[in-house]
Amino acid sequence: MTWQQEVPTAMPGANLDRGRQWQHDFVVEWHRLSEGCADIEQTANFAVELYALQGTRSPVEVAREAWGVAL
């Protein structure tokens, strides 16, 4: 199953391509899982790497899996 964004992210004036949107959604979920303690720059770099490998999957699912949360 190919990932598709469920809810558009409201970002005035910004047109994100699919990869950037995936990375953004991954970072948001990772930050939530870390209860706000994740380093945003490191997480964004991690998201870039993961998108290249798993970009067809849901970024939320990938974040939860990488975090170790049972799906």
C-alpha cells in the first residue's frame, strides 16, 4: 500500500513536494513520540535517510516503528 497524506498540513505560502511533506510528517510524529525532547535537526536528517528507503510507507507508521512503538 502506498502512503498518501491523510490530512493536509496548513502552511501558508508553502508548496511542499511529496518527499518534504513525508519528512515533515515523520518529524512531527517523532517529536510527539519524544514528548518534545527530540533534536529537530537530527530528526530531519533521519527523516531524509528514511524517506529514501521507506518513502512509499506512511511516515507516521515508519516513525512509530523506528521508535519501537507496537503497531
